[in-house]
Amino acid sequence: MNYKKVIKNQLEEFQSNGFGRTFTPIYRRKESFPFTEIDFSGESKFQENFNSNTTIWCSNDYLNMSHHPAVIDRMIEIIKTVGTGSGGTRNISGSTPYHNQLESDLAKFHKRERGLIFTSAYVANQTTLATLCKRLKGIQVFSDELNHASLIEGIKNSKADCSIFRHNDLDHLEELLKSTEENIPKIIVFESLYSMDGTETNISDYVALAKKYDALTYLDEVHAVGLYGAGGRGVAYKNGVSNDIDIINGTLAKGFGQIGGYIVGDDTMIDFIRSFAPGFIFTTSMMPSIAAASSKSISIVESLDEKREDIFNKAKYIRNRLTDLKIPFVDSDSHIIPLLAYSTSKAKAYSRKLLDDHNIYIQPIFYPTVPRDSARLRITVTPKHTKDDINHLLNALSMVWNQNNIVMRATKSKPIALQV
């Protein structure tokens, strides 16, 4: 078999359908964010001096914590003290006081018994679910149809039976739970905030169903941690049911502005994953400096209620103005605002036009990240975006979208992802 030809044919077909991806090099200086310089030279050279004239509107550094002086100082301090790498896996010389402290800080932050850190939230989801569902023989998984790829891959890797329920449809979930034998182990896998639509989940209702049908719960809080609930502890905490969730997954890369992922839960559950999960055991641990910087970030994020309120006020203002301007978007009450272009080609064209004509960078998102014909540009607001930045954005969006007469096809109750 000509393997190279087979691979090349698949790649060419993918690209010819408009699904090829371009990774844009960005010079993201802490002094100038959200303004930046974007390099399209293809050389990706580091520049000492450049003019920051492009506004980023799609960062997931939601609270700008990667630029916080105290977090930066803490990372530099630890690098100067212990170097860059960890020196091994967690069970072979790669555990440091900084790793242990971060796990303790995460447990305390979520008010749970124990935490466990991973190299990314993707790895945390994938290896935790694969491990749990493999070792609980005969388990039946119930997964929201819009769950993140990391959750889906974890379930697939476990080879457990899985029932897919319609997005945030508790009636459908209960139908599936009812049809499952009572003595079969069960787990409900869902997210608190779905990043492609910005839809928030009423976690209390899921907890009630889980208790009624004796099911475990696995909750991904990646896009909520740092922004939702008192101290940024997430939607489950906001709903008052954080301690009723068996495993909560979070990230250090968004609300905390670093890199890495984690889970929290009760001592026995976390020790179970720590003991059996290959994605935790057989990989070098995160840099000690990242662990220390993450701990510092957590301690600061808890006190940022004013910044959280500022983000939501700005997002609400943008949505109101988008409605006035008749620009289509997926409506919600979250900090995420997806602008609908529908076709992949239009999403790419709009993104490039915003950049070329208005110095605004919003990365287009299309299949397979979202369903076909629901391509979009997703806005995320940060504390560093000013009112002038917002008005500049709205004026630019009006010019780009209204030239094409795109009409709104999405509401809070029917996000676009459910219509395709």
C-alpha cells in the first residue's frame, strides 16, 4: 500500500472542502494587549519592536492572568530557583512541592477534598473518563451531544456503551436513564458552559436526575472556572451543587491564564484516577514554575469579582447592540458571543475582511469543531477591552455582516448547533 498517497488524498479532500486550518502567528505583548501584531510572512520570526495595531477578540485568557505582574514574577522566581523542567513523571522524581501545593490549592478553591493536575484539560478529560469507564465494568455512559472532543475521545477509548442525549435536554436524558437496567453502573457526562454556543447548564437538574437513577456525574467546567460563581468557582458552585458532582474537570489555561488541566472530587475518587490513569502516570509532569504560577493566579482570581462583573456587562452590551444592528449571533447570558456566518467560506472571508479592513482579529470556527453550515466567529470579552474597542468592533461587524444580508436563525432556546 502507498501509505503516503492514501494520507495525501485524505488531506487534499479535507482541504478542498474548505476545512483546512491556518495557524496565525501572533506577537502577544503583555504591555499592549488586546492590541497585537500578526505575522503573515510565514517566517514566524520573533520581533523586538513592532507596532501593535490589531485588536484580538478571540483570546481564552479570559481574565488576562497570563499578563498579571505577580503571576509572572512568581514563575520567574521558581525558574531561577529550580530550573525549567520537572525532571520526571509524578511517580519518578517529577513531583515537587509546587505540584502538591497546586493540587491542594485547587481542592481548596473548589471546596473539595482533593485535586489532581494533568498536562492539559484535554488529557485530564480523556484519561479520566477512559480510566473510570474501563474499570467500572458494564458502565453505561450518557453524554450530551455537544460535549467537547476530549470527553468524546475518553468515552470512545473506554469502549463503554454510550447513549447520546440531545443538548441540555433533561427529558431526553431521563428517557435514556429509565430505559437502562437499574443495576447497571451509569455516568452522566456534560459541561457547565458549552464554548461554541455559550449555553449554560442548570447543573442542579442534572444532579437530581443522577441521584434519582443512581448515576455518577462528570462535569467539565473548563470555560466557567474563574468567571462564574462566587470567587470564580464555576457554575456548579453557583448552583450550590459543587459537592454533589463526582468529578469536576477544569483548566489552568483560561480563567487562570496558564497551561494544564485538573480534576477535583472526593479523596477516594481522585486517588482512584491517580492510581490507574495512564495519561497521568506515564508522562512527565508540568513545569514547576507553571504549577507555582497557577497557584499564584488562583489566589488572585478569587478576588476579581469586579472584573468578572465588568466582562458580563460588556458582553451584555455587545449582544444588545448586535440585536439592534441585526447581526446574527447565538444568544445566551455568557461571556462568549458566537457570530454566525453559517458557511465555512463566509466565516473565513469575514475573518480576513475584519483583519484587513478594520485591524480586528477573530479566528473563524467551522466543521469539524462545529456542525456543518454553522460556521462562526466567536467573540470573547476581557477586562482589557475598552468601550472604544467595543464600539470599533461593532462598527466593523456592521459593515461586514450587513453587506451580506445574513439573517438571524438562532435564539437562546434554539442555538444554531441544534438546527443542523
